[in-house]
Amino acid sequence: MLNASATLTHRLALPGHTFHVIALDGNPVPAPVDIAVLELAPGERIDAIVEMSEPGVWILGEEDATQRNAGAGIVVEYAGSKGPARWIPPAPAAWRYGAFASRDTAPEPDARIPLVIEPGVNGNLWAINGKSFPHTDPILLRAGARNRLILDNRGMMDHPVHTHRHSFEIARHAGQAMNGLLKDVVIVPAHQVVEVDVLANNSGPSLLHCHQQFHMDFGFMAVMQYA
């Protein structure tokens, strides 16, 4: 599954079935999990296996009825089954990155890099450490080292933060410590702090930005460089 939307987070379900999640953003997860609802922010990817054990005609689609009725769904039809496609609302299910991670503590980083995310000038822009792109300061990574980006979201909106040419390991997400979960897009919830470790092993300038198109267009972007 790939969320190719530039602005919307999607929660997808297939009634009567569960998703066995094996990878996030192309990286195998330490703890594969069975879950009824998949949640994907802009740019996120999920690999999941579904056991087809409930014959019928079903709708694989968006949990939100407005989006689903506007077309965010597809019919899954078993051979020999007939009738209208069925949708059954899934039970409430929280989406937590920690469910797929190791319970071990992440190794100590070699460097810590604070990145404060907040509204910029007159509230019309987004800023990283007080500056909006193209005026943001470079994020200097120590080559060959584990660099911990401390993403401190002081705004009122969630941000799907993406790194180009690098995956990162989530060390802490909104207060929950974890280890072993590699991604390249992570939701940084409003008024929360997320810590991710970037191994600087792919030299050259690389972008860090919000995958929500409007946030990126209005300044939420910086260049990662090797010190």
C-alpha cells in the first residue's frame, strides 16, 4: 500500500479480514503484527499479507465514509461470489509505530540535533529552528555516525516528516521508546516530540521536509549535509 496523496492521511480496512504487516516504508519490521486497519500518512508505504478466508464481495477502502463514498475504495470479489459489495465499519483501532518495533532501547546516538517545528512569520509559513525554506539552516550530520534528530512539534498540526536518500530508526515516538523500526516517513504529532536516528552513510545533500504538500510549500524543508 502506498499513500500517494499529497495532503491526506488514509485509514484502510477490508471487512472480515486482517492485515499481517511485515514492512513499513520498504523496511522489514522487527515485530510483524495482525491489525484490522492500516493508517498511512502522505508518502508512507505498508507491506501486508492478507489471508483470503472470508468468501464474499467486500469493499477494501477508506474507514472515513465521506472519503470512501467519494471513491476511496475498491471491490474485492472472491471467485463464485455474487451480490453487492459489503462494507462493515471496523472496530476502533489505534495505530502505533511501537507495535511493530523491538522493545529494546535504541543505542545512544553519536550526535543530537534539535529541530523545532512551529509556525513561522505571521503564522503563514512553517519554520524549522525559526527559519523557513529557502532560508533554513543546513542540518549538519556527522559522517558515519548515528545522528539523532529531535523533532519537536510545537504547532497544532501533525506533520509526516520525510528524509530523502536515508532511512532512520525511530528511537522515541510521542513518549514511547522503541528500537529497530526503520522508516523514511514518520508522523510527528501536534505538541509532541519524536526522536529518530539517521545513520549518515550516504554522503551528499539530501532533503528533509514535511510530506504534506502545503506545509512543504510554505517553508517546512531543510537540506541535510555532512559535516
